[in-house]
Amino acid sequence: MENILEVSNLNVYYANQGSLLKNFGRRTDQSVQHVLKDVSFVMKRGEVLGLVGESGCGKTTLAKAILGMQKQYDGKIQLDCPNPQMVFQDPYSSLNPSKKIGWILEEPLRMKKGGERLTKEDRVRCVDKMLERVGLDTRLREHYPSELSGGQRQRVAIATALLCGTTFLIADEPVSALDVTVQAQIIRLLLKLHKEMDISILFISHDLRVVYQMCDRVMIMKNGVILEQGQVDDIYRNPATDYTRLLLDAANL
Amino acid sequence: MKKKKAYSTNFIIGAVITGIVLVMIIIGFIHTPYDITKMNSAVKLAPPSLKHLMGCDNFGRDIFSRVLKGMGNTFVIAFATVTIGAVCGVVIGAFTGFFGGWLDEVLMRINDVLFAFPSILLALVFVSIFGTGKYNVVAALGIAFIPSFARIVRGEFIKYREMDYVKSARLAGVSQIRIIFVHILPNTMTVLLSSIMIGFNNAVLAEAGMSYLGIGVQPPDASLGSMLSESQTYLFSAPWYAIFPGAMIILMVLGFSLLADGIKEK
């Protein structure tokens, strides 16, 4: 299949869940929120697709639905990758604070079953290779996450995702919590990994400049609707909607 | 943070007191200067002396020996109580906090009901149904202690289950049981450890209270609480009978409180 991801007519509703007692006998339509409205798009294999929109517009919900973390939805999601992975926004909560970096990185390798099961030495070798690949010192294996900087943590998070052997990665605002120079490093790293390992990346961001550096194509989202999608250059030069123009003006592009 | 361990003064004092208490308990298990049940009318209510360090009780039994044995009994009961409470509480709290849903609602409402009674009262009800004795007291207090642990662990799990590292562990294919016990549980250890310490204190006091009421350790066996209860008749004629067991209860509780504080501060 040429497309790694096909989403058609995706609708997601959030029911405002209360406790068992609060909701008892009270199921009104008012408590339902329509978060994603008829979202359709395709993503080609080996593509970096940007998803831009303001906070609360449904970007993360879309990511969750694609990853299967949001179970209730209408519509169709076809993902041609058995183990999609995600890099999260907050580098401080994306690593287990009580485990060493080496342990965290080995965890996906421990999960392999049957004949693929790796010995401790093999796992360490894989981890070291991956640490070098994401530009980290292999000595960091013996450190705790609290001893790492935000950029280093994000590199570890990326390494963990890649150690699962995935070809599809969702990066949910992976650089918004970092300062500008580190942002650039992480973006360069993601692009390098994208080329070397042929990974398709769905890059979620609210920063149009970052998206311009990263992505081939971009989708603009507002209030759960995809307003427009297309090549980054086209959209940045000829925005079709006022909202996109507003975003571009705000970003000074 | 994990490598540089600067111990607070609380922690050091607590560790020293607890150390002394533990040494006394161990000595009590191995050897006591006198047989704790042997009566000697010649030394009835004798004041502390070199021969009887803490004096003698109304039957002429050596109080020092009885305190050593009694501390052992109190300690074992408190330890078993906390173990039952903590293990059951952790399992219940972990599952309800992690999975949520109707099971959580039901178990937590039961928890609320149990919580509404003072643990001693609950244990009294239990003992009045199943009878007195060391093991019944352990079971009764253990069950009474479950809710407090369950609540603390549940709160921690609710906090951690939404964290990104738990989500990425799920995406990596880690099983839910492994996420609960390997990924999340170690992170609750600091909070859990200090509440175990506090729980231990409460258990010591509860055991003393129950033995004082005469439903815990049965005579002629000794426990700090039962000794206090026996001593109250002689409070003015032989104050040492009450002072030494009481002081030992204070020492035990104080030591563990300070330790708990020290752990929290770290």
C-alpha cells in the first residue's frame, strides 16, 4: 500500500463524563462535545505531514484516535503500521522518573516475544547504537531522567519510540517545550532519522515556522475541522482561508 | 537527586532511636534476664535496682524482661498489621486507581464506610465476633488499616496513569499488569514508605490500646499495652511499673515518626 495512513470521515465525540452517581438518570445531549468533525486525509509512506492548529482544536484527539488510544469514534482509520509510536510534548513527564535511561530504552526490546527475545547483552548493544544515532552519549544509560536536560530527554523519548521498530511516528508538539536552539537540533534529528530510517512522521505543532522547516505537506485545523491541506509552499504562499492568513501573519511569515 | 543522600537530623535521630528499639526487641527474643512468667513474692513491686533494672510488678516478675518481650510482641503485631494493610491496600489502590470505572466507585465507597469508623472501633467489632487473642487482633487491625493505604496508593496511581511515560509504555506493548507494578508502583514508594511508617505508629498505639482493654495479647504473655493496663492500680505505689512500658511505646512511635519525616524530607 502506498499510503501509510488513510483517515476518512472521522468524527469524535467526547461525553462529559462524571461519576456514576452524577450521571445517574441524566443523559442529555448537552453533555456531548463534537471534537473532530468529518476529518479526512491520507498520508503517504515516507512523508512528513504537518498538522497545525491552535490549542484545543483537536490535534491531540486526532493523534489519539490514530494510535487507538481514543476507542470511540465514527469513520474509518486505516493505519498500515503495526506499532505506531508517539513523541509527547512534555519532556518532563515522558520518561519514568524512577528508572535509569538504559532501563527505559530497553523496555520496548524486553517486550519482544518468542524467537525475537533478546539477551541482556543484545539489548544493551541495541540501546547503545540507538543512543549514538540520536546523538547522545552512551554513558547516559546509567543516569536518571532527572539528570537530563529537556533536549536530551526528548532525544531519549525519540529513541524509545524508534526502538519499538516503528515506521510511523506521531510527534505531538515535540519541540514546543524547548528553547529555540535546542528546537533546531531536535528538528534536524527528526529529519535525519526520517531520511535514514524511512519513517513517516505526523508532525503536530502550532508553530508555522517549525512546520515549514520540517514538513512536506501541511494541514490547517480549526475547531475540529481541517480547513485546508496541501504542499507547505503552496499553502504558505497562497493561503485559501482567512484563518490560515491570520496564522501566517501572527508567525510573521 | 538519588545519588547524593544528605540525611536530615530527623532521619538520623529517628534511625538511632529505632535502632536501639530494634536491638532491644532482638535481645528480648533471644534472652531475657528473668523468666517473664516466674513470680517471686519476695520482690513484689520492688523499685528499680541493679538486680531488676526497671523494678518488679505486683507478682514479683522482672519488668525489664517483660518490657523486652512485650516490645517484641507489640512490634510483631504492628508489623504484621501494617504488612496486611499495606499489601492489600496497595493492590486495591493500584487496580482501582489505574482502571477506574465502576469497580473503583464500588470499592472506594466501601472504603469510605470503613474509613468512617475509627480503626480501633472496627477492630473491636471484629474481635467481639471472632474472639480475643494475638492473631485475631492482627487480622482485625490489618483489615482496619487497608482503607488508608488503598486511598493513598489510588491517588498516586490516578496522578501517574495520565503521564506520558505510561502512554508510551502502552504504545510499546507493555502489559497493563507490568505497567502497574513495574512502571508506576516504584514511583509511589516515597509516599508509600512514609505512610507505612505512620501506619506502623498507629498500629503500635492500636495494639497497646487493645491490649490495655484486655482483648489483645492475653496474660501471662506480655505486651506493652497489657502491662500499662495492669500497672494502673499501682500507678502511685509503684510508678516505674507504668513509666517504663509507656516510655518504650513513646520511643517506638517517636523513632518511626522521625524516620518517616526524614524520608519525606529527602
